[in-house]
Amino acid sequence: MKEELTILKKGHHQALEKLYNEYRSSFLQFAKKYDLDDDTLIDIYQDAFIALREHAINGKLDSIKSTVKTYLFSIGKYKIYDHIRQQKKTVSYENTIEHKETSTIEEVFEEPQLTPEQQLLRQHFNRLGKRCQEVLTLFYYRGLTIDEITQNLGYENKNVVKSQKSRCLKSLKELIKNPRPHGT
Amino acid sequence: MEHEELIDKYLQGTLSEIEKEQFDSLLENSSIFSKNVALIENLKVVAGTEDRVALRKQMAVFESKIDNEPTVFSLLAYKKYIVAASIILLAVIAGLTFFNPFAANTDQLYASNFEPYKNVVTPIVRGDNEDSDEFKAFTLYENKNYKDAAVQFEALFTVTQRSYLLLYQANALLADNQIKKAIPLLEKHLSYNDELSERGRWYLALAYIKEKRNEEAIILLNEIVQNGSFKKGSAEILLKKLN
């Protein structure tokens, strides 16, 4: 299980793809009984996978008793019920046993609405170089240590990463102070 | 200790007692420091949003690699059941068409199926993102500012003639409930036959339904079912309700 958490947090493309595919087929199999079309189920699976990674990053998966797969399926099941409820296909959603079971996952992830300030910051962030975005994301969002980032991105030593991070932060502050006009 | 290092330690929860006091005091007394803390907290949220967009793109790539061929089994063994089932199905469809017991409420059908199409083509791509007008338009779109996004997409299409911009302009208009304006754009988008044309077909069908142009919608939905990929299942359900 520790290995799965590492994959989710560090997100190497191939390992993540393997994990995605591994759970995908059994999820689709399991979700067949809900009579939803494949596109909808894949959308739900992807939302659940995003929520799973979110929980891994927030440390919510550190102390779970079930396997990661069971946890993912519970999120998926919750989302299926939510979808069905929105489509108003069931009447007694609130009372179903399944709903009670799945509601133990207290917070299934919802995409946050960005404040106007954050929307602006997002534009500046996207003007940074790819390496900068990567370093800042791994450090501030995924919560990796400088050592882990050094290893993850194949830098020579951690001092390079440290100064890279400071430089990127400085560039971001510069962009906030003197925003470049669009198209330049 | 540098401000940056102090904030990092705060985020990681590794401040010592003395550092914590220093942090609290700076937060209270230095406006530059508190601005920096706010910036990092916002950065955390923004980087997360971008990271999830990137994950969605990765998953779309994973999906494109998955072979979607249905499981093959011996058709012969099931032939008689298939024939029987087809006859029953035809009879049911004929019955439903004839009696039409459920006159479809097209507004409801539209509302329960329409959801603005995700930003898949482009860019809010990380790094090397130089096409800033397009970036701006998609940012507006993703932030659900559909009115402004539609204006931006229109301007961009005039300059670049990229066909997918029509699809997104139309989606922004649909989301803003400007169905009549969206329809000609979707029709135009279809004529380009680009890689998003199946998506375009689906949204045009929905727009027709909303405008009670059911016959035109049915033609498109049948094409979607025949092409058998995007939204096939949803199209089948809609067809049943419209017929």
C-alpha cells in the first residue's frame, strides 16, 4: 500500500498509468449493475481517481484500514449515487443501505472555486517555465521534500533544487508586480 | 532565518517553538511577510488546480491507449436468442412509437444531459504556453465565466481559424443559455470534421432538442450511435425518449 501512495503522490507517468488501468477494469465491472453508460462510468472513475490522489496528497490515506482499491471504489460508489440522484433516477436515495455505507467517506473531493486573486495568480503561474511549475507544484502542492524532488526530477543535488525553487518564486513575484501584457 | 524557509517549515509543520514565535510575530507585524504567506497559500491552491488539469490530460492519454473492442464470444451460440430479442425489441419500439405514451419534455432532456465540454484540446498546458490569448479564453471558460469566454473564443477564431474554438464558443453560449446563437456555430464546426466532431455532434443534438427541433436531433443521435464511440450510451437513451 505504501507503494501505491508513493505512486499517487509522486506521479511517475508509467507507474500512474499502470495503477489507473489496474483499477479501471475492475471498477467498470463492479459498476455495471448501476445501468449507466460507459462514458459516464469512465467520467466517474476519473473523478474518483482524482479524489483518491487528492486524499493521498492530503495524508488522508495514511491511516486508512482498507486497501487503496477499496477506498477508491467507495469514492466511486458515492459518486455514482450522487450522479443517479442528480439525474433523479432513484427515489429513495437517502435511505439506501449503500448510501449509508459510502457516506463514511466524509469528504469526497470537490474542485475549489478560485478567488479572483487566485485566478490571476493562475495566469502568472502558467507563464512560468515548465521546470518552475513542476518544482513549485511538487513542493507546495504535493508536499514533497527537497530531497524527494531532487530524486524525482533527476537533479544533481538538493542545493540546485533549493535555489531553483527560490528563483521560481522570485520570478512569480516579479510577474505579479509587473505583469507582462498578453501575447508577449 | 530567511522568510521563505520559515514559511516552508510552517507548511511542513516542522517549526520549532522559537521559530513558531518568530513566525507569529512576523505575521502580525510585517505586511511583507503576511503577504508572502498569503501568496504561498494561494499558490498551493492554484498549483493543485493545474496539477489536476494535468492529471485529467494524462488520464485522457491512458484512455486513448486502451483498446475498447468488446469481448468477442461465439455469436453463433447466441444467434437464436439475438433473433428472438430483436423481434421483441422491434415490437416494443413499434408499440411505443405508435402509442407514444411518454411525450418527451425536451427542456428536461436537455437540462439533464447538457454539461459544458471539458477543456481537452488545449492548453491550460503547463509550461511553454505562449499562446496567451487562447490561454486567457480557456481560463475564463474553466472559471465558468461563459459570457466573456464566448467573446474571446469568437475573436480567437477570427484570427486563427482553429475549428475547435467554434466548439468551445458554442459550449460557452450553451452554458450561458444562448442556444439559438450556439446552433450555427456547432453546424459550422461539424463541417470542419476535425477530431472533436463527435463531441460537436453531441452538443448540436442537445441544442436541437432544447429548441424542439427533434427530427434533426434524432438524425445526429443516430449517427452518434452508429459511430459507436463518444456518448453512444447517452445517445441511445435520448433516442428512446424522443421516439
